[in-house]
Amino acid sequence: MDIGAEARDVSAPQHVIRPLRQLFHQGIITFLALTTPVFAVLYWMSIQNGQWPMVLAVHVLVMVIAGLVMLGYLGASVQVSPAGIRERGFFGRVRTSSIADVASILILEMYRDSALDTQPQLFVCDREGRVLLRMRGMFWSRADMDEVIDQLDVAIEVADGTFTVSDLRRTRPELLYWFERIPRLAAFWIRARA
């Protein structure tokens, strides 16, 4: 969808929201904690038999991939203006929605994968119930979600209770990503992250 000429007006105030920086820093620390010992051992073992150039090539490849992931995370954003919403995802995909398409906002608490604590999730939906924007508490703060709510003058529904992915799969599957709608794939995803 194109948000129209008014969205391209640079004089329209835009609120740019970025994902949590804390998660970015945790990702860097985790990446270094996992890869440094592995590559240190590989270098130590490969230098003796002369195969260190292959280890170096793999190390460079891993670093390039990690760099691309970091750039994607740093480039992700949600822009909200009187004209509409522009979301740039972690993998560079840009989705725009006109303010005329926005019909409602749903806020609910969801259990994190294999955990007892919950995180807020915000869904901006159109008149047919399709999700135009989803903000998960893992990546966005509640203050970021409140900023989106403040900028959009639409009906807000705060769901009672706490939900799981299975609950939404049964009651509101249109709110979930495609891979969350497939139970076996979702179970594999949860196991892989555990």
C-alpha cells in the first residue's frame, strides 16, 4: 500500500521509534561469548596443521553475516505521522499503511515462549482485521507502543487476561505471523530457542 502524497510531505511531523537498544547490546555480548571460544580453539588446532586459512575464511563469513544482522536491527524502525505508518523490518522490508486504513488497535499481554512472564503486544489492524503493524514487547518498549497509540486516533481494545500463541491460533489466527499459525513449526521454533 502507498500512503499517498501527504505521507511524502516532509513537513508532516513524524515520530520515529526504534527497537530496544538493550537487546542489541545483549545480542553482541551473546554472539561474542559463543563465537570467541569456538574460533580460539579452531585457530589453535588448525595452526599446527596449516589449515588456519580455512578457519579464517569461515570466521570472516560469520562476522559478515553477524554484521548484516546488526545493521538490519539498527535500521529497523516504525515511523508514525498524520499520514500513516511506515515500518522498516529487521530484514529491510518496508511496509507502509495510510492513516485511512487504520481501524483499530489491540493491546494484549502474551506469555513469552516457554516462560511464565508476559510481554505486551500491540496490533494495529485495518477494517478487515488484517494486521498493519505488530509491536512485540521483546523488541519494543511499552512507551514506544504508547507513542504509536497517541499518534493514531482510533478505537483501542485492551484484551482481558493473558494469552499464549495457542490461544491466538484458536481465536485470532490473523494476528499471528505465518510461522506461528503452524503448530509443529512453532513447537520446533520454541525448542530451537530453548
